[in-house]
Amino acid sequence: MALQQYATLCTCQSRHDLKKHPFKEQPAPKIHYPTDNLNCSNSNQLEEGFNDSNAGELYSSPKDDSPSGEDFPDQILSEDDEEDLIGLDLDQEAVVKSTFPVVSQAPKSFRNGFYAPFQSQLEFRLMVLFSQVGSGTISRELEYQILSTFQLVCDPPAHGRIRALRQDLRLLLGTSPRMCEVSGKGLWYIPISKTIQLAFANPRIRRHLRCLPELSDSISELYHSQKWIDNIPTPMIRLENGGKKQDVFAGEAGDEYVACGFLGLIAERCLILRNQDGVWISAAQMGSRVKFGAGLDIVLVLMDGNDSPKLKMSIRFGAPWRRRAKGMRILVAPITFFNDDTSGNGLPFEKTQQLQNINFISTSKHLSAVESSVAVVASMRELRRGVCAYDAELCEEVLVIGEILQVVGDNPALSSIVSHLGHTSVQPCRMCSIETPTDIDSLMHFVKRPSLSAKLQTFDKTKAVLLGEKQKFLAGGYNDQRANLVLLHNGIKDQFFIKWMKNHFLEPVMNSFLGLEGEEPFFAGPADTPVEILHTVLLGVVKYSTLVTIGNLSAQEKQKLKANIEGVSQLGFAKTIQGHGMVHYVGSCNGKDFRTFVQLAPFVLSSVVGNIELDLWIALSNLTAHLYASEIGDIESYILQLNQYLDQFILHASKLHSSKLSHYSTILKPKFHLLRHIPEFVRRFGPPRLYATEAFESFNKLIRTGIFHTNRLNASKDVAMGFADYANIHHLGDGGYYSLGNSYRNNSLLRTHLDEVKLLEPFKVNSYILIKPGRIILQIASISKTSQTISGTICRMTKQYYLGCPVIEHTQSVKTFPMANCTAINVQHCCGTGCHIGAKRKIDLTRHNATVKHSGTNKYCINIFSFRTRKLVLDLVQPTRNVPLAEIKTTLQEGFVKLRQKRRLNSSDADF
């Protein structure tokens, strides 16, 4: 199981809140935090420390000049009130844990000097080399050989020191894996709270973290989502006025709304809202989410609500979160969880899903995803109470609360996580109670658009059913067979509840994510498990349609298809596909292959398939490119077009039922029904790419490699140790802070030694680019890296369309533009009667020596099916015809009858 933290566990405060003093010494807060949560048996190494007075400025420790606690405005809190507040007795729940374990002295393995805590630059580089994951993992034997080789030219550290340093770093940063017992099996995991603490203390990561939602005209990030804005509370906000601080907490003003001045508004749930530029928001822009008094404008109000009696009383006696925070800011870290079996296809994604921003939690070959959730829930309970973390941006300690924003994964894994029967059951959808179609009416209900009043399933129903069955079981006279029938009727399959009935009521009773009886679930259930497009679209509808299309081709048509694939332009795609491999080994293709194929399908199939099947592929390519949009301006318009593409696909697939392999069966798959729920998740979370799983699936390779480098005796522990060491060394290498003695420290010098990722040059000669502003299309003739300019031939837009793509023509004009204004796009030739199949000039290792030779016309078209190109020319996409519901039902009924007659299907057949 892996945890993604960049796009969801993320944000900076407004810049006027930042007070950076990077080279000042800051004593740690005078609070002694418990350390009983440490899982380390190497405490005897703390006997001797080093003289940290010699550390110099390389150990930089920031200091906040303001006194600890809060400095309230005089009109809010008097001196007597401050004494009352300080004298409050805090309950046990108000005690928070330190950012890092309290280490009063440096371990023996630590060294003072230029590269502290490492002895030298060589030692640091060796630690980086020996602490890699994935393909960079080095076995212990190879570590010995590397150190032995270095001994020939220098004096490297001993291997024993390397191992001791790893263990001491886990102690210092608190990342030692913990062990919990689940179903008699040991599960080792890295606590999520420690991962979050490292993220906030890491300057490289912290500057990208988002903790507050934002209102925006368009939705492109998770912090724009309705779920974050409406359902994840912000417990407090700190205001500053004339050098005085005021912390306002949730619930302190009752039902009154308190304006927070320059950038946002605080209400009962302390919701902070900012516009995309972070400048101002007027009350009119808030819409119906927040109610306002007449004439209230956030821009002009600095600290409204200061005279509220409820607010004064709450500040004096302390709201629960105020008592728990002890003067610290409270920030919220929404988290995206991913869980899966260690297998699958991986695709590259945005920078937000790079390796360093995906954090490992646990893995086990003995436990399922639901069973391993026990460890996750233990961490989330800790995060619900809040954990103390050092903020590298604010240069102070903060209290961080963790909230699960969404849970992503493939469909079987998500069904298991939400205690659903699964997609192969009678009720194949985890989001609704629809059943597998057995006649034309149920089929119509299966594929049509859900009504606007339909709501996604939540954990409320699941938990109520399980608790009801538990009470019946405890009352006596009730057996597990009767309970299973009730669960089956409600589409529920809970592994913990089944074991509880069979094993004499052993705990836990039900899925850990549901929480205990009387405890709030840790996420909303199916409503927080969005439909992900890798398995549902690329490895679902696109794969099924590709298998059917290629499977129905004759030998001659397959040769032509291979030549077409070889002849089209694949510039700008993450992966290029070969004609021979795509046609003859289509069943073994992965998500990367289908991702490229669907962006080229209308062009390579136009001369191979009939008109109806070509229309089907145009609709499917439009649908896929539409789903991979990086930004949504008008949600309702986006959803309308999405439904229209789905309707077009159903219409054309219903007509293709007479061939050996039928497209009709594709719309009978549960994955196609799941596509109908995507509009609901678009409203809740934003563009589907924000809950894509490509990078997470790629992360599985790292876990498999880690298991390969263990002795298999305790793989769960060994893999967790490896990822903990990786996180530790990169935290220090990024200049991350840690607590040692009485101060927070970091070594910014180490930061320069970690490799930077360099992006490949996207521009090539003869490829096409789009220049902004003005949207000029240019075919590249030359590229000057010295002057950072591109020269080429200007292309003009025509009013013609080819396969739904806008056609362009070359002109005689040649111009030069700055490279910074250029964006690569995919352009295809408008093939006509002049194009023919010819031999390749070079030997082809793919055993296919034919390709399409383009000639006969000088017209080209902009490939709007390309994910990257489409967003640049979105206004040129032709509108889609709205298919009437009656027309869909007619074609479905005709195909349904003919398909059943041909295959002699009945209501129990696999297709249904």
C-alpha cells in the first residue's frame, strides 16, 4: 500500500505569514513529549554526544522572535484572561507528540563538521547510493565490494558504520517501522504521522504542500475540489493586526461568520477560501457554499467579529482544539491512499506523482488490503488527534491533522476496501445498487445516465447493516447463514465480520475503515473511491474495443493496419508503439500501449474498418482525451460533453453485433457502467487525472524489487526498513530539519549533492509547435539552443475538418519565435488516394518492413485526440450530437435480440 502526498497533502500559508530566520539558533519548546511510541532497541548508543557548539552555521536552526503562545489583541483578551487561559488543566487527549523523538545527545555514529551528521562528502554519497529503492537497490554483498574497491584509493567508512548510521537516522527522525498483529500475522508499517512530519520539515516538499482549499474559476487541482472545500474543515486560522496575533478556532463564534481579512473567510468550520491568484475574493464569488451578511466584503474587512461574546468566552476558557494546540497553528493535511496487489501496468504522470512524492506505508504477502488497513487506521486515529510537526516554511512547530481525501486503486481493490461484493457479483457496482442486466429494461437502466438526484453510496448504510446483524447475532437464535443472506442482499462482503461470526466474536468486528461503534468512519466509503481511468478506460473499454477490432480483421487488413501505425506521427507521446507488436500481441499490451493507440486510432483505422466502427473509435478517442483533461472550466459543460461521448459510443457499439467478436458485449461490462458515475466524481474531486493511478501502479515495481533483495523470512519488515532509510537520506539531502539537543537543525549544504531531474527537449525538426499568444502553428525547420529560438514554416487554419480534427495548410512564410512561447503538438497527415504502402528505408527489428508513404496533398490536421494537444485547441473541437434516449433504446433492443439469438444467451450467461 502506498501513500501519495503531493497533490493532496499539500499548501503554503500566505506569504505575509512567513518569518524566516534560517541561520539563527532556536531552542526547542519547553515541553517534554512522550517517546514511548519509539520502536528502537538501540538506545544505548545515546551515551555519548558531541559538542554541538562547534557545529557552526552549517547546522542552521530557525527561530521565531515572537513569544510562545498567542498574542491576542487587547480588545479580545485582557491580562487576567491570559492568566485564566494559561492556568487551564489540559486533559490527556490534549497532549501532543513531538515533531521528532527527543534526542538530547547525538548518537555515536554522528559526526560534526562540514557534512554533519556525516563524516565526509564520500560518506554521504555512499549513504545515498546504499539507500536507494527499486532498480537502484544494492545488495549487502555488493555494498561490501564497493567499499573494498574504494579502499584501494581512499579511506571509506566501514560497513558497520554505514549500518549503525542507518539505524541512528531512523531513531533521530522517528521512522523506525512499527509492527502490528493482524489475523495472527505480523505487519510492519511506517506510521503515516512520521511521513507527514518529514514532509512538513522538508523545505523542498513543504513549499508545494497545500493545507487550504482555493476557489477558482477552473478546476485543475484537488485543492479546488468540492470535497475539500465543503467537507474537510480547517480548525483554526491565525490573524495578525498591527503586530498582534489572534487565533480563531472552529466553533468559537457559534453560528456567526467571522471574516478573516485579506485572503479568506472563517465560519463555524473555519473554512479558508482564496482565489487562484491569492489576492482577493468578494462575497459574491462565494456562491451558495457560505452565507454572508449584507454588504460583507472580505477585501475590506480585517477582523470582523471581535466583539462577539461567544468568541471572547471561547478564547478565555479554551475551545478543545485551542487547548490541544497550546499556541501552535493547526494545519490540515488531506491524504490520498492507494492500495493494490503488487502487479499492474504503469504510466508516467505529472510531477506531482514522482517517486519522491509517493510514500510507502506497508506491504504483506499474507494479508489483504482490508486486513492491512488495521495499521492505516491506527495511524489515522493518531492523526485525528493531531501530531506536532516542524514547519520548514513557517519556521515553527505546528499541529497537523490528517484527513483521508480519497482512496484510489483498481476496481477489485476498491470494492474490497469498501466491503462490497465485487464487480463479478449480482450487484457489480460499488457506487449504486444496480444489478447485472438480464433483459432490455435492466440493460437500459445499466447504461443510461444516472438521474441528478441519485447519490453515491456511503459507509453509513454499510455500517448500519453490519451493526444490526451484530446485535441480532449477540441476541441469540441467529446464525451466520442468515446474516450472509442479509449481507448479500445489501451487496456487502466484509472479511472481518465473516471472521467475527466464525471465530467466536474475535475483534475487530468489521472493516477498520468503518471505525468502531460510535466512531466516525475514516472516509465516506464508495463516495470517496473515485473511478480511476487506467483500469476502467485504458485497460477496460479501450482494451476491449481494440481486441474486438483487431480480432475481426483479415490477414490483409492486419498488414495494412501495421503499415498505418508505422506511418503516423507519434511525436509527443510518452511511448511509441510498433505496428507488428500492437497487432499480433495486442493481448499482452499494457496501459502505455493502449494510451498511445487510442490517441492514434481514428487515423490508423480510417482505411481499415467500416464507417460505423470508425465512428465508434472517434467517439472513444474523444471520450478518452476528454477524460484526461488537465483542467475543467465549466463543470456542467464538461459533464454534458462526457455523457454525449458515452451515448455516441453506446449507439455505435449497439449496431456492431453481427461480427465474430462483438462491440456490443463491451457495453455489458461492469467497467462501462462505472463510466456513468464519473460525472459525480468530477463534481466531487475535479478532473479524473487527479485520481489516476498510473504512478502508483509504477510504484509496485519498487516494492517487488525490494522483496527480491530480502531473504523472504520477514519481507514486510525488510521492505519497510528499506523505504524508511530511503526517506531518511533524502530528507537530510533536501536540507530537512530534525530535532537534536535543544534545537531544530538542518544542513543545507547537503542539498546541492542530490541529483536534479532534467526534462528532455520536447522539440524536434519537422515536428509542429503552437506559439502563444496568438495561437500560431509552426512546422520546425531549425532549432537554435544558443539563442533559445525556433524557426520554421507558418501554417494557417482552414475551415475544414478531417476525422473531426481541424485541417491546416502550409504557407510560404518563415518566422522565428522564442522557445519559451512554444508548445509541442501532434499533427497528422490528411491521407487520401495519393498515400500508399511502401517499404521502409531502414531495417526494421520489429519484422515489419512496410509503412505508409504520405503524398498527394499538402493538408495536415491537428490531432485533437492527443491528450496534450487537445487542451491547447479545445475551442476547435466540434460539438457532439446529443443522442435521444429513444434512439439508444431502439438500437440496444435490436442488438440485444440479435446477440441472444446468435449466441443463444440466457440471463445467466457471462456477458450479463
